Amino acid sequence: MYFKFPIYLGELLEGRDLQMCGLGESIAQHIQLLITTRFGENRYDFDYGNKIWEVEFENNITTAEWEEQFRLHVINSIQQYEQRIENPTAQIFTEMVEKEWPMKKFTEVRKKVTILIKADLTETKEAFSFKTELFLSPMSVG
């Protein structure tokens, strides 16, 4: 069993047990953390995280180039920091999503990124898969 994120230390200080989860959920939580952490954000390991946040607002690369960079960063982070899986592959899909705010009289356009990861569990060679969606780059259109 593994600790479930987020860890509430107050529960531990109050003498309660921390929430636990299985191997698959633990790996998924860790991959989500790897994807959403910027380089340098972890003060104990500046290489931990995902470099894509450095090019989130780049306009001089195509969507396909951006997706490929993101894909490679995700795979590199997983290979370096998640040893419980092997042979990871990643697929990245982006689309622009509009949300209207009628009361505020503006439309927000955001980049929606879908991330699909497939790999094998290191110990058992069982298939592992993970999917998440992120919303990036809010832009307002008045």
C-alpha cells in the first residue's frame, strides 16, 4: 500500500491513519505531480518536473512541435523519476476550448491538453495506463 495524495499531516498529528491507495493509483498520482510541476519548483531537486512549462506560451512553434516537446518531456520525466513502470509511451492532444462568461461579458479561450500514458509495471509486466487533462493558457476575448 502507498500513501494517497494529498497527505494531510494534521491527521497524522491527531493520531489518525493516513489514507492509503494501491500501486496503480500511486503511480498515477506521481505522474500527475511530475506533469504539473515546473522545473525548479521542487527545492530539493531542481530537475524534478516537466520542462514544458517553460514553453507554455511560445508562439513561434507549431502545435505539432509543442505536442512533441511535451510528449518527450513527459516520457523523460517518467523514465527518470518513476521507476515502478517501464517502456512508457505518451500521446498528447491539444484543442482550444471556449468558455463564455455572460455576467462578465467576455469569453475565455484555453488550451486543453489530453495526456495518455501507457507503460508496463516493472515488477509484474502488467499493462498500466493513465489519462489526464490540463487546461492551460487562459486568454480573454472581450
